[in-house]
Amino acid sequence: MAAKNYFSHTSADGRTMGDRINATGYAWSGLGENIAAGYVGIDSVMNGWVASDGHCANLMNPGFTEVGLACVPGSPTSTYNTYWTMDLGKPR
């Protein structure tokens, strides 16, 4: 997202979260994703997700037992200074 200056659950090339997760070889039975941009730290992004009904539902979903989180700095041409992605999963 930072490199191509977009903000979406769908990649600039049209891939969905499921497409991207499947490409890693992760065998899942449930998936969720939270994204955010512009937050300066983990505390602020987590507070933002908790305050959002849909994002909070992902965080509190007991069906998700594994999580991956990344924060990437924006580039000089990006709209935001940070891009966050949290993928939540339940393995098969």
C-alpha cells in the first residue's frame, strides 16, 4: 500500500486478502483483516481498531487464534506516514 499509494483490503493488482494468504501456503479455516493508515504507534492503531465496530469484532472474535501484524513506513509520495495490516486466522 505504501509503495503504490493506495489504502484498501484489495491489492492494487486485484488480489484479495484470501488470495494473498493462500499464496503463503497458510492452511486456514477462518480469516480476518484489519488495516489502518496514519497512526504513529501500536497504542494509537489498537485504540482506533477497538473504537471501530467491524475492526473490534475481528479483534474479539474467539475463532481467530493466530495473528500477524505489520507496520510499514510511507514513502515521500505516500498519502500516509504509516500503513498497518493485521491478519487474523484460524488454522485448519
